[in-house]
Amino acid sequence: MTFCELKQKDVINICDGRRLGKPIDLVLNEAACVCALIVPGPSSFWNCLKPDREGISIPWERIRRIGDDVILVELEANYT
């Protein structure tokens, strides 16, 4: 699977059913293996004014399933 395909999928937290957004970046380790998936941070009016807002890093081991349309992750409520 390519990153172009991956970034078209919605990321859903299975703990609370919340949609976290679509992937915007990947974190790679020294061996070029994926360590984490980055999704946009919580949106608000003030975040629209900051073009360099940070995203939420989801560790690869928290990804439970990558389906045709969604990526299911398991994050505690206080994680985001």
C-alpha cells in the first residue's frame, strides 16, 4: 500500500468512535519502517489561523486494522 492510498482513509478511534481525520504524515525509524501515523490535531477557529499546526502521532502498534475505507486505531480518551 502506498502513502497516497493510506492518506485517503479516515482514521477512527474504536474506543470512542471519534473520527480523527485522514493521515497527513508518517514517522519512520532509522530502518525506514513506519513507527507512527500523523493525523491533524483537534480543529478549532484559532487553528485555522495557524498554518503550521501540529498533528496527533498515533504509534503503529495502536493501529488495529486498515480496511478499504478506514483505519481503526485504539487510543484512550485522554490521548488526544
